[in-house]
Amino acid sequence: MTEEADVPAGTSPAAQTSSVGPGRTIATASGALIVGTLPMFLLGALSGRIGADLEVGGAVIGGLVALFFAAGAASSIPAGHLTDRIGATAALRTAAVIAALCSIGVATFGVEVRVLFVLFLVGGTAIAMADTGGARAIASSIPSGRQGIAFGGKEASIPAASMLAGFAVPVLGAQLGWRPAFAVAGALAVVFLLAVPRGLGPTTRTSRRSPTRTQVTSRQPSTSAAAPGTGIVLLLLAVAAGLGGAASTATPTFLVPAAVAGGLAESPAGFLLAGASIVGICVRLTAGVLADRMTGVEIRFTALLMAVGTAGLIALSFGGTAMTLLGAVLAIGGGWGWTGLIFLAAVRTQPSRPAGAAGTVLAGLATGGATGPIAFGWLADGPGYATAWLTAGTAMFIACGIGLLADHRRGRLA
């Protein structure tokens, strides 16, 4: 048992020792996820051009996205334990290096599908380091009463990356091709690497050697961290995140090609992805504020947003311009707006191991991200987009139910 195990529930083991301010902490955690996920979103948004250039279909694009998230899923729990030991700064810098290598590698060497598979396999591990590093940074410097907006801000970076990918379609893809877009993503990762501040969070080893006065004098029984059964709650959250993530990840990946197949031009389809992503940013921030003001409702809010996403995915299955616009806003803006809440729920469930708890949920989320796009791509190439959207909606609906079960289970532990 480390020093962290004695920290009061709802607070971080190092909450009093971070040398970086809250604003910069949130910005850094957000930036890590933007550069870490941007290669995957560019792959989806530019899939039409990439597919035509490399002569591949939706199943292959889905397979690349699946591999990206599979790497994140496989490395998420080890990354959580590693981040709790090396600290947030080292974890986020590692994520930036991996993201830069992936993006620049795609722009330079992505001439064959097998090369892309290798690059996206490596690139997927950046998600694990970025997400766990961001969770550690927030838990180390943000008071519990403001962690909702902090996690909302961190996770708002995901639709921000999707938004950038959407704008890349008319701004870069239509003018210069898809490779320059990945080169720009690589340059952004290098800039972020240089901007990561020191002191985002002490390591577990540091806590063992020289616990702070606050850590020594404020030890109390940790009701949330020590309560038996929290592992079950985390498992349910991970399963809900997996099913919801399968649908949520497939949506921005295939929204542009699906809209184009339905008759929308490529550039307007890119702007639709960007616009829906902006709504998603607003939803994640708003959900974080509400979670701070109404403590203990983060899982219920997660289930509510999953229900909204279900409605959006069903709307997308009808096709047509109006339903595509409505479905995109609901599926990406609402149905993809819960990830900050579910990470907040994980950290509040096991506050003594914030990165480890986040890694458990990320394992489910990344597994869904791995299976969802490849299944969606297979369905889109076969039965069609309508069947693919309905299948995604079913997965989101089941995730909503599991989320409510997790909320009920955690309520019994209180």
C-alpha cells in the first residue's frame, strides 16, 4: 500500500503538490488527446481520398481505426499503472512523441495499407498515455468540486480533434490531398511536445519517499476508494464505455463518407462533421459543469447522453439531408458527449488510483473503438449504411442500460 491509499475520498493523492495551475493543466490534458487522436479522425474524414488512392474500401478503413483503438485498449491498463509511477508530465510527453511519429510516418511512408497498419498500431498507444496522463494531471491539481468541468474540458478535445479533421477535408484534403493533412498533424504533435510543462503531478515513487505535510496530516478513511464492490462498478462502466464507444467512434469515422453516399458533397459533409463536433465540445463542457454542481449524478448524465445518441443514430439510418443533419448533431453532439463524465465517475469511484481507474474505463472505451468501426465498415460495405447506423444505435441503447445499472450499484455502496 502506497501513501496514496490514505487520501480522503474525492481528492487526489497529490492534489496539494502540483506546480501547474488548473487552466494550464486542463489545456495540456486536452492538447494531448487532440494530437493523439487526430490521425485517426483524419483517416475517417479523408477516407474517400485515401481509399481511392490506395484502392481500399470501408472495411479496410474501419480495420485501421479498429487497430488504432485495439492498441489503445491493450495498453490502457498498463499505461495507467505506469502513469501513476512516472507522473503526468512524462506520460503526456510520451503520448506526443508517439502521435508525432504516427502522423509524420503516415504522411511520409503511407504508400501501402500494410505500412498504415503498422503506423496506426503504434499510434494507438498514444491514446492510453494521453488519457491516463490527463486523468493523473487533473486529479493532481484540480479540487474535487471542479473536476467535472476539468474532465469535460479534457474530453472536449476529442470532438475538437474531430472538428479539425472535418475542416481538413475542404481546407487541406480538397486542395492539397490527404498526406499534407497528416504532416500538419505531426507538426502539431511536435509543438505540443515542446509545450508540455513540468510538475503536472508527482509520481508514486515521490510520494513514497517524501510525503507532503498535507498528505500526512489529512489522512482519513477513504470511503469511496476502500469500499468493497468499487471494482464491479468500474467493470460496468468499462462495459458501458465499450458499447457506447463502439457506436460513438464509428460515427465521426464514417459520417463524411455516409453523407457523401447519401448525396451530400464532400466539402459540406466535412463542415457537417466539424459543426456536430463543435456541439459535442459544448455538451462535454456543460455536462462537466452540471456534474460539479450536482455531485454524484455523473453516471446518470452519462446514461442520458447515451439515450440522446441512440436517437441520433436511428435518425442517421433514415438518410436524407434533414435526418442526416439532425442525426449528426444528436449522435456526435449528445451521444458522444459522455466520455468526460464516465472518466470523472471512475476517478470518484477509486480516487486513490486516478490513472489506474481511468485506465480501466479506457480499456473498455478503446475496445469499443476497436470493434465498432470495423463492424460498421463491414456492415456499410454489405447491407448498407442504414443497417450499420441501426446496429450502432442498438449498441448505444444497451450501453445506456448498463450505465444505469452501474449507477444503481454505486448508490448501494454509498
